Amino acid sequence: MSTQKGKKAIRGVPQLHEELKRRHTVWFTPTSWEKLQSKAASSGTSVSELLEKIAAELEP
């Protein structure tokens, strides 16, 4: 996923979200991972952004 055109990325400043992302580890079966990759590719985004979108739609 691309950032906003013409804006230089600055380390420590969120680009697409209200807060910075942190690294987390999740485990998937190979089949589930392939499905996630396929869905992300068809949406023109990354698996990380796809999961971010799904999480954002969840109720607190």
C-alpha cells in the first residue's frame, strides 16, 4: 500500500493510521495464509493492511 504522494515519510510518525504499528506474531495454516495473501492482492494491499482493516471493523 502506498503512502500519500508527495509526502516524505518521517520515522516515528504514523502515515496511514492514528498510531504507529508494532510488530506482532500470528500463526496461520498454509491454506489460510494463501487465502489472506490472495485477498490482500485482489484488494491491492498487504496482508498487514487487510488484517488492520478487519480489526478496525470489530467492535471494542
